[in-house]
Amino acid sequence: MNCPDDLRLLHQEAALLALLERVALLERALSFEVRQRERMEEVILKLTGLPRRVDRLERDRAARGQQ
């Protein structure tokens, strides 16, 4: 490989690593938000006495678990 190719490869590798780090950060943030939502829903249900609501994400998760 010549120098421009090596440099291009290094730039691509750095960009890929940055994307992977961003994906990991977004996955952690999403996981945190889901946990927060679930906790808040538990509190609201306890305070109001309403039946638990099943949303689309929970139905999707259950469907994936059955496959």
C-alpha cells in the first residue's frame, strides 16, 4: 500500500470506531430511558390503581421471545 491508501484506511477505521462508540452510547441511553419509563409507569399505576398498560414495544418484545 502507498501512503494515501494507508491514510484513507486509518481514517475509515477511525470513523468506524467513532460510529461504534456512538451506537454504544445510544444503546445505553435508550436502555436508561426505557428503565426510567418503566419505573415511572410503576409509580403512576400504584398511585392511580389503574391496570397495567401493554404497549407496542412490550408486544414486540414478547413476540420476539416466542420465536
